[in-house]
Amino acid sequence: MMWQNLNTQSRVRIDMIQACSINELSAFRIGHAQDETAATGCTAIIAPAGATCAVDVRGGGPATRETDLLRPENMIEKVHAVVLSGGSAFGLEASCGVMDALAERRIGFEIAGACVPIVVGACLFDLPLGKPTHPDKEMGRAAAETALSDESQSLLQGNIGAGCGATVGKLGAPQAAMKSGLGWTCLKAGDLIVGAIVAVNALGCVCDESGTWIAGVQDGNGGVMEPLSAMAQAVAAMQAQAQAEAAPCTNTTIGAVLTNAKLTKAQATKVASITHDAYARAIKPVHTSNDGDTVFAFASGEVDSTPDFVGVIAAEAMQQAIINAVKSAESAYGLTAARDLA
């Protein structure tokens, strides 16, 4: 029987960590909005009472909002929403709609008669698909209003929200890429709950727990090409590769860890850092110059734990969430999803 002593207050058996519904994280509400014709969307993760939040950005081309506020030495201690969006830098506008919806409900900090919600976010690049439009204030507001309504969208996965236009396997020809999406997983260890939600729009390929490549660059025979082979072919086309490196960021996996643990901003930063292990396990290559890979850690502060223990569970949840994002996606926009491979 295996044990982990990552929690200094108590020993927790690995086999006692169980899957649960992300709805058990009652401090958070999740809503999606998307434009399927434009192949883009956004996901609003809202903490009406506020929650500790931190971020770790590893990709070379991020599109983010208000992430400086999350540095441990800076003033803000509570955040009211994390927004994951398509649309590249244009998609940052969606966070303004989320902010408006929260302010109207007096969710935020009361300052001089005004209510100021703290809304942070990150965007992925899905502009090549669908129409040349992007998530805007209206779409962000729609996602927030759905999150705050009784119409829970927490359990939806696939071509939804920020995952609407997500794709993977862009090392080869455009037609060899595959459709991806948004996924989630939630795990429980005693009273501690740790969930992960992610929109997978990676340059690289995605593998399952066994190391089998399940989505990425198609090999032309109904399977997925080994990433190193795909990279070698890409490098062989030196001129095209140089143009790709000069282009704006065209990829990015963006996700958030949600937990009921009590964490400081510094501890939440460590959790976000550890969670990037899941990106490295499931996606190859990852954290490249053409990715904007970002992980937020959002903690509601109800259960005692340690950042290391939360981080270990978060990495497991995020790895499965990435796999779920790929497996839940449906073929669309001329791209094949993993469920439809021969």
C-alpha cells in the first residue's frame, strides 16, 4: 500500500484520491459562450466571494490580462474571475464583459461608491478557423451570466467555450492538424478538492497516460505521427519554419486549477508551477516560442493543506483534463477529432 507524506499534517493514501464532480467546488461557478460559425468562444470561472489566485506562464507568446496583479508581492489578495478565451489578443475584450456582469451584481471590491471586480485571463489563438471575429464584451457577459445563473455548464466538455476553436498538432501541414477542445477533471482527497479545466490548443501532439499519441499531426494512415518525426519534417522546411517563428503566436494551452484549499498567493503560485508538469506529460513539444501556455491557480480557502500536496493532485487532474479535452472534441471546420480517427 502506497502512502504520500506531502501533507505535513497528515498522511494521505494515494488510493484514497477519488474522482468527483467539479460542481463540488461550490465556491466557483463556470459558464461558457461560443460562436460556432466563427469557431471561437470563452469560458468564465467565477468566484463570487473572491478567491486567492496566482499564475505561471511558460509559453513564449502569451496573451494575458492583469497577471501582474497576481505576483505574490503585489497588493490584490482576492480575484473574482478567471477568463479563458479564444481570439488571441482580441479575445482579452471578453474579460471586460465579465467585469461588467459582475459589477452589476456588486461582485467585487467596493471603492468610493463603485464596485470593481478583479478579472484576470488568458487567450489562445484560434483565428485561422471560421469567420475573422473574436470573443468580445457581449460574449464575455454571456459566459458570466450563465455561470451565475442556475443553468450550470460546469460539466460540459469538447467544442465548448474557450475550446470551440481549439486545435492540436500544428507541426505539419495545416490539413494534418486535429480538432481539440476544452476538458475538466476533479479529484478529492478527504475534504480537499482539486479540479482542473483546460482549453488545449497546442502546437504539439497529445498523449494519454500510457504514452500513446491520441491527437496531433495526422500521419495519413488514420493515426498520429510521433512528434519528433513531425518536428524533423518541419525543420527540414527551413524557410517555412523561419516564417512560422516570425508569425504571431498561433497556439497556446490555457487552464486553471480550482481548489478549496487555503493557500497564500505565493503558495498558489507554486501550485500553478507544479501543474505545468501535466502539460509536459501530455503535450509534446510544449512551452515553445509559438505557445502561450498558462496555468492559473484559484483557491477558495476552506480546507487546510500544503501547496506541494495540492500541486501533486492538480498535476494529475490537469493531465486527465487535457486528455478529456482531446477525447471530448468533435470533428469540425474540416479537422478530424481523436474520436473519429480510423
